[in-house]
Amino acid sequence: MFQSKIKVEISTLQCNKHFGNPYIQIKIDKGCNGIERLMCSECIADQRGVYNVMSIVEASERIQNLKSQQQQQILDFIKSQKQMLEKLREKTNSLQSKIYELFSSLNQKFDDYSVELDNLVAEYNCCDLLKEINFLFESPNQIIYQQFLIDSERIQIMNRIYSSKVNNLTLTLKSIIADWNVQNEFDEKFNQISTQINNNRIDKNHSILTKISEIKQQQSCWAIAFNKSNSIMAAGCEENIKIWNFQDKKLIDSGITLKGHSDYVQCLVFSKYHDWFVSGGLDEKIICWNQINTKKWQENQFLNTGQGIIQCLILTQAEDQIISSHDSKIKVWNLNIECNIISFKQSLDMHKQTVQSICVNENSTFLISSASDNKIILWSKKSSQEWSYQCTINKITNDCGNRVSFISNSAFVWQQEKQGILHIFNFENGEFIEKPELKVKLKSENKQDRTLLFPSIFNKKKNIFIQKHHKYVYILKKDNENQLLINGDPIYCESKFNYGTITNDGNYLVIWNLESRSFNVYQIN
């Protein structure tokens, strides 16, 4: 604790009325000011009436202590502001390393592609005589031509795969450079200061969120999911999956890393009934994982779909189907978890451009898909397991949407990509109708998100809706009329590249973001 110094020493204070007598007491009643409050021994003797007084020594000590506390208070507050400024400096310094990292990743993709092409050539370095003699009686030109068709098809497949990988990295690089603006960052930091000041003026007991821990995680995490009992968290850490134990409000690294993907894991979905989850990624693979014991997980089934990178992956409520998005297509897979069987069911091919979000209602009667072709499509399922095209939903805004989520069996939320606005659609008279009076404008309304990370989450147990847009994560409360109300201040994540999820009971929220490279754990009050 700092000790403030009194400018005027007590010993120098002398009474002007009584021949320079030292002051010994101070009136602490209202009605007088400054030197009028000071009294020497003769002033006390002459005083009439009852007054509240304090010795000048005690008053001096109280004033010093009060000023010291005020000084400590402002020092603590300024320290937090300087920490914000230091983060700005760190962010500026880290931009170069991030860009270098992305360029290194691009070069690695080029190297990987080159190796695969070399391997294709190397296949001709040796041959199986017993196999090849069967072709001696065929035309050499025909043999060469047929092999050319096979090899060219393999190269075309490689082209598509690496084109997707390079495009993903390039878009990330462009987005980081386009969005980085010193002035905007500076303004956002000082908006944080204003928010902090305002928060200090209200009763903290009414805060909906409490940050309870922060755990460093250097590898990028673009997928997070909790198991049925909320005791285990799986996180996609680049091409691997790390298993964390969640105990006593803390994330504990179990030391278990699951390897099976060859590129970034983008999707993780846990079963609500079994110790089982499914993962999907940029490598076009779908992998199912089953927990054997507390120390071991097993890869059950591996699907190299070859259909395009997987951005969205969901389980139906009955967990009898997996639905995944692959570029402009949606694939439906029949699932039997207990027998570890996944089989292709059907392909939904109405979108013309990349599908950005999909969701199924609780009854599994409706499937909604939103794509970069600016269309929202409704698919329906009746008595069979087949999904069929129902209609293209009319919407007021001509924009694509990064996120779509059901908030009841007959209502869904669609978020614009170019603006932070949520649009609510209700099922009325056999179709979904947009309700303009229910739309919600988020704080970063005019910011373009440009990421497909962090799907919208509706938690039925707490009736809360988690929505990510740009650098903020919002918690909204749903009322009986499907109106969403922003509950408290949004979480500022420093970077728009963030991903999070909540526990199944709706009590805890975990967010990873690129800037801090850490998991932040919040309790939802």
C-alpha cells in the first residue's frame, strides 16, 4: 500500500485567534469549511454548544490512509489499462509472426503436393512382371492411353484437395491482413475501458458471466465439444484432437492426443447417450471415436469421403444419422453407434455454392441449410429416413449467412454474414416466415465476420442462445415469443478467429481465440 504525504505539516498549523496556539482538534460536523474546522485549546474553551470533534492527529492519519487507498485504487485501474495497451503492442508485434506462419503453411502444402506428384512418378520405377505380362498382347498405345486417363484423374483429385487447402489458408491470410487496423484496435481497447468503468458502477451480483480460469493452448482450436456428463472436453488442435478433463470448474490436460486426421479438425460432436464422438476436417475425413477407459480412446470407423472439406457436422436427436456439408453438397449418413457402422444414405444437392451452416430441429423433422449462394433451404423428413427438398425460404435481406440454429422445433435464427444482425423465422401455416419485429442487432453490427467458426448454440435447459460475431460472443435469453434479448455485455475475444461451446447443462462456456492462444472458461450465472 502506498502512503500519501500531507502537504501541510501539523506542527506548522497555529491558531490566528489565540496567539499562535497549536490546533489540537477538528470539527467534523457540516456547516463549516477548511480552517474554520480547526480548534486550539482556547477555541475549545470558548466554544458553545455540542459538536462532533476529532483530534488533529487522528484526522491527519485518516486523510493519509484515505488518499493512499484512492491512490492504490487508481494505480490498480491504470495497471489494467496499461495491460490493454501492452496487448495492442503485442498484437502488432505478433502480426508478422502470424503471417510468416501462414506463409510457411502454404509452402508446406506446396511441398506436400510436390512429394505426392514425385511419388506418382516413382510408382513407375519398378513393376510386377507377373502382372504386366498380361498386357503384352494389347496395343502399347492403348495401354499408355488408358494409364494416362488413370493418372490424370488422380492428379485432378490432388488438384481439388490441395486447392481447397491452399484456398482456406489464403482466405485466412487475406482476412487477417484486411481486418487488422490499428485505429480500430485502439478504439476497441478503449471501449473495453468504458465497459469496465460501467461494470464497476453496477452490482456485480447481476453479472451473467464470471471468468473462472484461463489455460494456454498454443495450437489452433477450431472445434470443441463436451461429453454427455460434462466431465470431458475434446478439442481439435490443428490436425489432432486433445482430450481434457473438466473437474471442479477447471480444465485439466489428460495427456491424451488422438491422431487420425491429416489436416485441421473443423467439427466435433459428442453423443448425448454414449462415450463416443465424431470428428470431421479439412482432410475430407469423418472419424468416429469410442472411449475404452479413462486413459484410452479408440478410432472406430474411418471414412475418407472424398467429397470436399467438411465445415459442418451434426448428429440427429436420435443419433441415427450424421449430416455433413462438403463444399456445395450436404451428405446424409446412416449411423449405428453400438455396432460402429456408418453407411452413406443420400446427397442433398440444391445449393450452388459453399454450404456454410446446417441445423436440425429437435424432432428431426426439419433440416435448414444456409450457403454462400444467399439461399436458405428447408429440407423435411417424414416417416422414412429420407430427406427431401421442401422449399427455398424467403428472406428480407439479400445476404448469405454464416450461422443458422433452431431455437425451438418451429423457429430458427439466421445470422447475416456481412452484418451482425440476427433474423428470426417462425413456422406458420406450413412455412417458415421471417419476423422482422424480432430481429436483433449485435454490438459489432457493421462488422463483417467472414469466418465459419463457432456455430450458434441454443441450450434448451437454460433457454439461452450463444452467438458469435466478429470479435464478440453474446449470450441471449429467449422468451416465450421467440424473442432473443441480449443478456449482459458481450465477451470481447481480441480476435475474430475464436471458437467456443457450452456444457450440456448450460453452466459453463469455453472459448479459444487466436490472439491469446488460450482457453477461457466462464461460468454462466
